[in-house]
Amino acid sequence: MESGQQTQQAPAINLGQVRKATQAMWSAVAPGWKENADYIDRRGKPMTAKMLATAALQPGDRVLELGCGPGGLGLVAAEQVGPKGEVVFSDVAPEMTAIAGERAEARGLANTSTRVLDLEDVDEPDASYDAVLCREALMLVPEPDRGAAEIHRVLRPGGRAVVSVWGTRERNPWLGAMLDALSAQLGAPFPPPGMPGPLSLGGPSQFQQALGAGGFEDLEISEVEVPFRGKSFDEWWGRTTALAGPVAKLLQVQPPEAVEAIRSHAREALSEYETADGLEIPGITLVGRARKAA
């Protein structure tokens, strides 16, 4: 190397700051998740059915839901485990667990409770749950391997973990179109390289590697179709900007002309999915089943 020539290195990511920012972000968008809770349940119904069938919950099971959001998955799980069982709704954002708790109370489910828990540092004893459910949250943490290890740790021997993540960008244009539009406007990839994102574990090998690194050996990954169906582009825009936490935060600080440019880019990308009834955009979720050795 010639004298004076320096190599450039990517700036180090402060994971602590990322985690704090993530919690603040999901707390900020919690009102949108509350408003759209029933829609989330409707769209996610096939995935909920798949995850719970895979978990094979039994009456009396103790279940932890990590990254619960408005709690749609855990609500159905609570009905399955019955009054002698328990479902603990947990999320890094206390505003989310409050929503889940309110919805459980409205349904008269007395076998539920809520806890504010970090997926990467679960403040629960070892071997304390029969099953752990985690829907679309593992890909959003800085160190998914660490999150998988925590899931493994809190499971009892023979316990089941069922974790879902969104598939690849190409197979999820309902979200990819938004991320591409943001990247085009910013002139850089979004989310930035090295940062967790909604499609960061989209490849089956990436997902399997994260679960395997967490200590699971008995693994199985399957796919579920979860398309977006809406009456118009405006409905897609409203739902996506309300629910995609990083997107919502970024759009809040963009000038109006930039937001309009992002809308136009996304509208053009999604035009091929227009039907006589509105929009139908493909979506694929990966569902991972993992069992802790007995």
C-alpha cells in the first residue's frame, strides 16, 4: 500500500443505540397497530392457523409470545390452551403489550398476562415455557442468533418454538415496492446495510442458520402465502405506512415533495398487481418449527 493511502471501513454499528431506537420506534407506531389490529388478524389468518397447527398446543400449556404486537396470534393460542394454560404476551414496546392485554380482556380471556420483554434478552427463567411463538419479529432485532438462543433457553425440554419471518424481497413486492421507493429517493439502500429489516431473514438458509445458531437442531421451514388485498393503492399506502415502523418514522421527516415522489415510485411498481377489484399483491412468509431436545 502506498504511503498516505488509507482503507475505508464501514462505520461500526452501536447495537445498544439500535435497540433503544427500535423500542422507541415501535412505541411510536403502536397507535397505528391498534387501529389496524382487526385488519392484521384478517390478513394474517392463514399464518396464524399454520403457526398454531405447527405448535400443536395442548390444554394446560404455558406459552410465551415474543414481539406480540396487538396479540392476534396469542389470542387464538389462549383459546387453545384453555383455562388451565397460560399465554404471556410480550413485546419490547409496552404500548404494544397494553393493546394485546386490552384485546384479551375484551374477549374474556383470563388465562393471559403481559410482560415487556426484549427478544434478545428475555427476562424469564430457563425452561419455563412449553411453547414460544414469535411472529415477524426475529428479523427485526440486531442479533437474531441471540434472539433464537433466548427462545431456546426459556423452552422446557421437548418444548416447541414456532417463528415466522417474511420471505425475500422478490416474493414480497407488497413491501419491497415501498423499500425500493425509499431507496430510490434516498439514493442509498433502505434499510442501510447491516441494520435489521423486515426482509433480512427472507432466505430459508438465512432463517435456518439463525435458528440453528440459537441451539436448535430439529428444524423445519415451510411457506405460507400472505398476500395483500386492498381496494386501492391508497389503502395499501395507508396500511403500509401505519404498520411498517421504520418506514413510518422515515416518512415523518421527509418534505412533502419527497413523500409524493416515494408514492409515485411505489404506485408505478405496484400497477401490475391491479385487478378489477383493487390490488392483490403477493406475499410469502416463512414459518420455522424448532423443538428443544428432550
